[in-house]
Amino acid sequence: MTETGFEPNIIAFVCNWCSYGGADIAGSMRLKYPSNIKLIRVMCSGRVDPEFIMEAFRSGADGVMVLGCHPNDCHYIEGNYKALKRCNMLRPLLDQFNIEQDRLHLDWVSASEGEKFARVSREMNERITKLGPLNWEKAIGPIRSMEVPS
Amino acid sequence: MSDKPKIAIYWCSSCGGCEEAVVDLNEAILDVVDAVDIVFWPVAMDFKYEDVRKLKDGELLASFINGGIRLSEQEEIVKLLREKSQLVFAFGSCAVMGGVPGLANMTDREGIFTRVYKEIESNDNPENRVPETETKLDGKYDLELPEFYDSVYPLDQIIPVDYYIPGCAPSPETITDAFTAILEGKLPEKGSVLSPTKSLCDTCPRKDSKPDKIEIERFVEPHHYDKLDDGRCFLEAGIICMGPATRGGCGERCINANMPCRGCYGPPNNVKDQGVRMMSALSSLIKTDEEKEIPKVIETLPDLIGPLYMYGLPSSILFRKKIK
Amino acid sequence: MNEKERLGFFLCECSKNISGTVDVHKIKDELRKLPDVVTAEVTNLYCSADGKAEIIESIKKNKLTKVVIGGCSVKQHEHTFMKVLEEAGLNPYFMQLVNIREHVAWVTDDKDKATAKALALLKAAYHRVQFHEAFEKKEIDANADVLVVGGGLSGCEAALNLASEERKVYLVETQPSLGGQATKYESSFPSLECCSCMILPKLQEVVENPHIELLTYSDVEEIVGFFGNFEAAINKKAKYVIPDKCIGCNECLAPCPVEVPNECDDFLGKRKAIHFQVTGATPYIPVIDKETCLRFKGEDCTKCRDACMFEAIDYDDEDEKINISVGSVVLATGFESFDPALIPNMHFSPDADVYTGLQFERLISNTGPTSGKLVKRDGTKPKSLVMIHCVGSRDKRYKNYCSNICCSVLLKMSSQILEEKMAEGIRITHLYRDMTIGSTGMENMYEKLKQEGVDFIKIANPNDVSLNSQNGQVQVRLPEKTMTADMVVLGTAMVPNKKADKLIDMMMLSKDEEGFVMPTHRKIDAVSTPIEGVFMVGSASYPKDISHSIIDGSAAAGKIASELKPGKKLEIETLVSTIDEEKCSGCKTCISICPYKAIGYESEKGISVINEILCRGCGSCVAACPSNAITARLFEDNTILAELGGLL
């Protein structure tokens, strides 16, 4: 709980083989990290579409994490490199929209790194708390009738 | 009073190119004029807003509206046309996606007015006057200007749109096909974009020589490249061609003129945000895997929004830049 | 559209592991309020027999269409619950297992927050699961035969382990005989066992195995296809010798007027146009090299045929093109020596007494150009011998890895020289960086050599040593001193056989920075390649000794035997990705990035197509497709976006 009471909404995309396992180990070790970090499982960090990340920010996320396997360890050989390249290009793009680059965090967490998972989650939470809420819908408003005709 | 179907053509924040596109039909425009009655077309005919207000609801078969919406007057008139029309067509990239004027979503009203009316070096505006919605002229006349919104909106964010005719401007073929479909009653389901959905690569003259593997080592702007006419896929040389994320139907005019596609026909059917999809494709094609080298490759492209969202910023997921 | 969904939630208490922190009953009540939720239940252990039965009963009673389970990790029980669904008559993919134990209960102190987080995750799953589609397992016909490229020890081992009545193995070897580089060694470490005696039984087995079709002096020209269905084109080069008639008497050699450098000796000695790979090779058949034979230059030389008493020479022999169908391919193309000419400070003239490791093996081998006599090029016995380790290895300028066996080989060669008294009184000096001798017995050999007076000088980087040959001796210049030696042996790095490059490119295998084909995983799956059904064994994959090369061969054989059963269909991955023909414009972005080369371009339709057998379902292409034309099964855009929407 912060002074302002702001608890960021953070979405973490975790890959089935490494970072999901890392989160599991964090659980087995009973390590604690903020509950506002919510996980979405994908098979590979290479599946994470930059569109998802933008949708997350648009829909209320204050921060997004993409957690994949360490370089050279990807279960699908190079999916994590795809995630790396996409995030590297997405951050400056988000910056141009005036979304702070730190709101998108890419990291490598192996299936055994429970400590790292908890630490990365805590650090992300601190970082985003300092940056404050993004509140994108409000920030770009007012939006005029957004319905797509049926 | 003729029995011909009535149509209206209206422009919002636009350059006039879409009006010219209609004229570009050349002789075919005579067929159009034969087949329909144009009852409202500010650029070419002397009808007034009152004439539109007098129409019955649904009396117009179709309204073709081009330009992005950023003035209250534009919002008012397009809503009026919506009431009076059976079908509303978003005509041209600006109405479909926001268009080039949509790039103004990188700033806001204050930013624009400050730059245009105060900062430009050739201004002669010692009192730093800016347009205001309500002004008293000479102390006695109440003058009202349309409200200038902070953002540019595509047409379908203001009124329900039935069909989209894409392009900046739509090519004569696209326009002719659309008109023919309307007059023959062969329009597809509502909400459709009236152009093939497959992206430009499908019909691109440079497709056959495109290699199976493209590896981008750095991004290059067309004017820095001396082999634009070698007939090879632009992406091979690191030139951003929006073709893969842009629907076809334009006749590849730009490609045939040795210039890469800039995306004016908008994304294929099930793509919501053209810019981010293209960005995903481009970044995935970067050659190096080294963590330290990847940012250097991306730095060769100093501006991302320009090439990726040249026509589609207001219809993108994030809609506009956040002004602090 | 669809019939109305009937969703069921099953929340596991996990013996207080979950319910101790997460208020599952409160969540249950909340979930019941959601549209289309027919039931929300709680039990102690859903993974128990009772728990599973409860789910099955509830599915049947409530006619559930989709199921969400709040419990432990997907890695623990996803399969468990998928089976439960199958038993209840539902497609196993119509469920989502939400981790509210490891990811919520065990990592959150505050109970209210934990409950809120669990509820959020379950709601997200509620949105997601409605988009789940039914997927069925798929099978394809497969050919169980195998193509082994390379008849060295790893290739022979693979072939022997696989060949059976129900499975034919084609073994293609570019040289006239089997055994690869191992045929060059006189002895092997650590025991100095006679190398050819050691390997001969294995090679003989290959020749005699009725289920191995042995194609020596042949090359694979083309391989296309995919796991279970490869087609290969092989060029069986003309030997001009009839194998059944030749008894290996060697009489044809002497009369041949052509003499050229012998590549089988790493160009140390010479051979005739008609030649055996090495004396005693298996099969022991000579071949006529048409590049050097006078007949192919227009002359009517018949000297070898005249000398043959068995009419085994056939000048009318021709290359034969053979097409085969196999299900799997093993690449055992081996290694070659790093070329020391790439090291500028180690330039020496061709007549200098400086040898690469492989050349020196030939020099001290009974089947070599000097019949095993250790003599200098001028025929005299050397009194001093310097052996330099790490030549070309462990150096960013050349090859930045350790070639694993060279230290052992150089020690072996020193031992052999001393044991067999090949040069009485010879003074041997080793210049080494680190003594990397991990194999059993090598420490003893090292100690013994030190005791026998062999000098070991540790230097920083042997690649910085300068060589200068003059007056029949070699000057070896180190930073602090200069030595003179009668002979120098360079322990050169092992690099992949360049002749395999064309095949490797054709099969679209990727190489790492050092030029070795990348396996599926260097630690967990080192003989498989990302191309399903294609394996890489032996030193072609990474420098290794004979024992590990043979192990590689067995490993690949084991994998093929368990995955490609004769007469059985191949089950392929269900959760693959597919490209919508109507949406694909053939931009080929996906083809560029697929690590499994599972996507091909169909030029007639102008679209890209995913080979569902090769696709592993990673989804990289799905995220990259600029037209959004690709769908990843079970991880479609709409499922992930639904989950995301449910969380925010």
C-alpha cells in the first residue's frame, strides 16, 4: 500500500516452459510479491503480440511485463529473441505516444528462478508505483462514440 | 424532380484529393452523373446546409464523406448526413482511419495553435491572438467559429459507417467498383471495406523475386537508397514498405513508381492496428540476435510513428499521444 | 451462432494450501453470478480419485460445455484434468486450469488481496475459455526407413542399431570405405589399443548386415520432405572396379603411372589414380579417381586392368542415380583439420617437417606413407620433436572453442612413439596451454610421459608461437625463448567437414557462430536438430572422441526407434498454427522467422503454408504476421485478448 494508495495494474506474459515455471518455484518457496501482478500464460514469449501489449495499456494496465527464457534456452529455439526484438522496437514507439518506456519490461526468468521471478515482480511494482497510474482512456479523452457499427 | 437516387459528397479535414479522385474518373464521371443526382457537394456545387436539413430522413441513397473529423461543424454535418442517408460511406483514408491529418493526434489544440499562430517565424501576430470559438468582432458582432477538438477522429468514431472506401485517394478502380456495386445493389455485408482484403504483397510486382528469408540489418529511407528501381522487395534493403500490412486494390501505383507503399489503403480485414502489426513484422525480421546490437538497428529509424501510422493514428489502439 | 455455453467452475481447496489464504467459497458465490455459469463448486482435492469423479459427474449432470478449474500449476495437473474431461465426454481442450496456488495462495500474505487476485484470474479464464475450440489428435503415415549420411563410427553405430527386418537403413559414405577419420589412427587412447583392430568388427558388421544398404563412394545430392516422409537423391559414383570380383590383392596399384597427393593421408603422402582409401579398409575395394586417371584425359591407358587377374576392372562403369524414400535422416559427416595456414606466424614451407595432427597420425601408422616409420621428409630419424597443443583452438582469432581430444591425442602419439621405440633417444617437448585430458586413463598417461622425460612447457597461447623452417629443422619461437626441433606436430582444431555444407544448407539447418549445426538443445537434446526427423551425430555436431561419437550414434538410433515405429502412424503436435488461405498475401514474413522451417511458399497460390507436421506451435509467426492471417491453436488472439480483457 503506498501513500497515495495507488496499486498498479500489472500484466505479466509468462512463457509455459521457463517463466511460468519460475513463478511456480516462487510459489513453492513461498516467496511473496505484490498481488497486483497478474499472469497470462503463453507457450512462448515469441507469441506475445505487441498488439496485446498496446491493448493492455489501452484497457487499463499501468505496466506490462514479458518474461521469457534466457537467450539460447528458448524451448522453441529463438522465440525469446523475437520477443526481445519486438519489445526493443515497441518501447520507443510507446515513448512516442508518451507512455514511459519503463512501463514495458522484458526479462528472462528460467524455470528454476523463483527468487528472480519474485524480485523482478517486486521491482516492477515499485517502478510502476513511482511512475503513477497510466489511466490511458482518461489521459486521451474525451473519446467520442467509439462503437463500431454492426 | 428526377427519380434518380440522390447522393451527397462532403469533406471534413481533408486535402481535397478525394474530391479530385471523383473527378479523376474522367469520362466515367458522366456515367455517375447520369445515374445519380448529386444534391450536396460543397467543393463543386452551390447547395447549402439548409438544403440538407430540408431532406427527409433516409432520402439520400448514400453520402460519401471524406476527411477526418476535428471541428464541431464537421461533427454536426456528418451527423446530419447520417440522418438523411440510407448508407454512409467513409471515403478515403482520412474518413476511414484518420489519414495524414490524423498525425495531429501527436499534439493537441493548444500545441497546434501555439505553433501556428504564435511561433511560426513568418507570423505577424504581435498580440498572439488565436482563433476562439466565440469572439466579439469590433466590439459588437458575436462571431462563432466551430470548436477545434484536441483530436482527429475517423468517421466511424463519430457516426455509424456502413462501408469504407479506402485510399489516399481511393484509386479510380476502387471508386468505380464501389459505385458499380452500389448501383447494382451488390454491396457486401455492412461494415465491409470495399477493397480486397489480402495485403499488397499478393499483387505486388516485386513479389516473385522476394526471397524466402529477409534479414534487416538497418533501416534505410528511400531517398538514401540508390537502387529503388531494381525491382526487388524494398524490405530486403531495409526500406519500410507498409505493403505487408496494407490491403490491396490500389493497383500498386506507388510500387510501380519505384516507391515503397505507405499504407494508405489501411490494414487487412481482421487487423485492428496497422502500425503495430507492421512493427511486429519488421522487428521480427531484424537480423542480429545480440541484445546490444538490436537497439542500434532500431535507432537507424528515428521516427516510428511516421512510417507506421502515417494514415491510421486515430484508428490505432492507443488513438493519440498523451499530452502531459 | 453457437448454442448457449454452460460453464462450470471447480475450485480446489488443496487441503488448505489454497483455501487457507484464498476464500474459495466467497469466490464461488461471485462466479455463480456470471452469465452462463451453471455451477461453481468447491472440494478439497480435485486431483484425487473422488475429486475427479465429482467433476465428471457434474459435467454430465449439468451438461457443461466448458470448464474452469481453480487449482495448482498447469505443469502439475493440466494433463490430469484434460483426461477427466475426455472421460466425461468433453473435448479435452474445453477447459482452463487457473493457478491459484503457486501463483496466488502461496505468494500473497494478505487474504483479501489473494482472494481478489484469484477471482480476477478466474474471471479472466471465464472469458477466455469460451473461445476454446475442439481439437483432435492427428496422425500421418510414415516411412520407418532411415538414411545415414556418413560411414564413420557414429554413422555406423546408428545404422547398426536401427537396421532390422522392418526397417531398412541406407548408409551413404563419400569415401570408398567405412570408418572415417578413425581409419587414420594407429593407436587409440588411453590404452594404445590398435585402432583398426578396435573398429574393424563394427565396420565388418555394417558390411554384412542384410538390412543396411551400403552405398560407398556415393554422395547425397538432394533431400526434400519432412519427418516420416523424406525423399533423397543419391549419386553412386562409378568405381570402375567390380566389388564382387576384387579380392584386394593390390596388384593394380604399382603399374598405375599417375601419382598425386593423397587426400586420405591429409595430403601427407601420394597415391595412384586407382587407390584404396587406406590399407586394410572396409570394404577393401579400390576405386579409380576419374579426376586424375589418364583414361579420362583421352589416353587409352589400361595398365591397371592388364595387371588384374580377376577381371575386376570395368572401364564402362557409370555413375548411378538412386532415389530413396526414408522417414528420418542421420547426418554423421564428421570433421576435418583446421588449416594452420590460417595462422600467419605459423607459415612453413610444404617440405618442412611440420605436420597437422591427422598428418602425423598417418606418419606413425603402419598403413601410412612410411609404413609407420617415424622419419623426417629426408628419411632421417628425428632426434627432437615439438608438439604444439591448441593450434587454432580457444582463440577468438581462429576457433574459439576447445576441440576436446587434441591434448589426449598428442599424449597418445608421444606414448606410441616411446612404447614402440619409434625413434630411440628422441626428445619430445609439448607446448601446451592447459592439459585438457578428461578421458579415463589419461592422467596416468600424462604422469608416465613426464616420468619418461617428456618435457611439458606451459605457455599462454600456443597460437602466438612462430615457426620458421630452415636447413631441415624447425625454429619454434616462444616469447621468452627459441627452440629448434627436427619435427613439429600441430594439434590442430577440429572443424566440421566442409563437404557437408551443401547438404546442411539444403536441409535448412542453422549453424552457430563457430560453424557447428545447432542442435535442438545443447544439453537436453544434443543429437536432434530443429528440423524434426533430422539428427546430427559425431564430431560433425561438436568435437568429440570415438567413444562419444559412437554414443551419439546410439542416441540418435534410440530416438528414431522410439519415434518412428515401422508400420505405425506418427502422432503430430495438436496445438500447431495454421494460415488462413483467404487472408494470406504471401509476404513471407513468417517463412523468414520460423525456426523449424515449417512454413513453405506455395508459388501457384502465392501464399505461405504451414506444414503441420513440422510446426511446434510456438506462435512466433502468429505475432509477426502483418495481415494477422495466422492462428495459434488454443492461443488464438481472441482467447488471449479475452483473458486480458477479463483481467483489466
